[in-house]
Amino acid sequence: MKNILLPTDFSPNAWNATRYAIELYRKKPCTFYLLNTYTPAIVHSRFMAATFNGSVLEDNVKTLSENGLNETLEQIEAECKYDHHEFEIISSFSLLTEEIKDLIETASIELIVTGTKGASGFEEVFMGSNTVRIIKSVRKCPVLVIPENYQYKKPLRIAFATDFKRNFSLDIIKPLTSLAKNLEAEVHIVHINESEGLDKYQQANKDMLIDYLEPLEHKIHWMPYFSGKSDVMQYFLEEFDMDMLALVHYKHGLLEELIREPVVKRVAFHTQIPLLVLPE
């Protein structure tokens, strides 16, 4: 039984991510945890916290949260419920990232699936502020980001971008290999050539990665560094018709490089396919 966390703010993008997750694991027994957190700022003010009206406001927001979760569950039952799927709803007066970190431990969460809001500017250019906070704060669980308005189709080609500058462990790669095996998908390793060849350390890391991927269909693509990395990556994803992109979230790694490129270049990297962020 796989345990999957679905944070939701009841927006269309959150529902889109929820439905994607359910369809992605339609053949696998899963427990899905639907999570909504609420922390109305007005409740935290010293004035409102000391008044009856503050308590009433908090109770009202809690009711809205619980009602929203129940309505989401009803929508699942009506549109995309599978017999081997179970659902739990969690309404929590808490910070989103803190509640997620607690649930990873207490509910043995193996994957977080969240939607984007299509925000623009800064790091939210292709992920959305809540998603950025989750990725930055949660370092023990993979996060699958579903783009705004993305319609589910079975991922058959998963791109895995790496510069081979960090060594791999089975724990890092396992979420990717498990997903690819479950979907019978190909893994396409993509490397942007910043120099004429790999050094000895990079070559050793490449060989280790190939060993981990050996049971799966996989290929390596060597991309010329013809522009910013976000431009090269976007070109590859479109040219080779990828269905998902996977990146390891190393500190100062490729994912952070893509995010931190100048805004003009990052806008080009407005990923149109799901992004799987693997924790270091």
C-alpha cells in the first residue's frame, strides 16, 4: 500500500493535481491523504486572539476547511474512484510545510503531489509559491508538481536531468525507478555538455546511475550547451516529447540553477509537463 499526500486549497489546480495522482496510480493500492491547512492571519493578532470573535472566525474557517475536504472526497467518488484506493482527510490549523513534515513521519508518506498556480516572477515562475515552499522545506520525500491545466496522460518517457557532479545512491533514485517500473516507462537521461567530456568523478557517477537503471529501458542524451540551461532543457523536453521531468534537489544543484537563471530565461522554462523532485 503506497501512501500519497495531496495538499489542497480547493482550487482547480489542486483538483487537477489530485486527479492526476489518482490516475497515475490507478492500478496500485494506495492510501491518499487529502490535506488542507488554514492559518488566517487575523486569528493570530493579539487583539482578535483575545476576543470571542476571533474564536468564532477560527471555527468558521475550520468548518470551511472540513466542508471543502468532504466535497473533494465526494468529487473523487463521482469521477475517479478505484476500489483499491483509500482516502483520509486532514484539516489542520497549522503551517502547510510544518504539517507536511509531520505527516511524512506519522503517516509514512512516500510521495507528495501538488499543483501549480501558474504564477510569474521570481522562483514562482513555473511552480507557484506554495510549491516552492514545499520543495525548499521538505527534504525527505519526493514531490511531484503538476502544471496548471495539465491533462493526465500515462507517462511513457521520463526525462532525468543530471550533470553527474554528485554521486547517486539507491535511496535517491528509487522513487524514479519505482515509478518508471510501475508505468513501464522509459528513462531518458539528459546531460548538458558544459565541457568536452566527463571527468573521472562524473564518469563514475554516470556508471553508477546506469547500474541502478539497468532493469529499465533507458537512454542517454548529450545536449550541447547552446544557451541558458533552461533553454536547453525546454528544447529537449519538447523535441523528444517527454511526459515527465525528474531532478534531484541537491543544494546548489541543477534544479536551483534552473530556478535562479534570469527571469527572461526562466520564463522559457515554464515546464508544461509534471516535474518530479527527488530529495537528496
